[in-house]
Amino acid sequence: MNATELRQQTRQELNERLIELQEEVFNLRFQLAAHRQLDNPHAIRAARREIARIRTLLGEDDRGVYQLPRSED
């Protein structure tokens, strides 16, 4: 997912996606440490980059640089 698509999501959706990606990276690294062949070796790198994008957007929202859409609860 690119930054433009991520900016359209609410803070809660980004936090949920961040948790999913962190679990995915953990599982992929665990498989790699267990000497299993990964289906897509690039998946770890791609997930880590998306984590960085999400953290950047959350940081921008915290500092007021860019406002994320608010949830309509």
C-alpha cells in the first residue's frame, strides 16, 4: 500500500494494520530462523517498509503536520 492510500485511512485502521504487519514480520523472521524456505523473501522487507510508512503518518498526525481522517464514531 502506498502513502496516498494510507492517508485515506483513520488512525484506528492504521494502528490495526500496524499490528497485523508486526505480527507478519515476526512470523516471517521466525520461519527464516527455523531454516525454512520463504515463499517470498522480499515479504519481510516490504512489510517493514509499510510499517515505516504507517509510523511516519502517525507521527505526522501527532505533530500536526498532516491530519488523518477521524473516525465517525
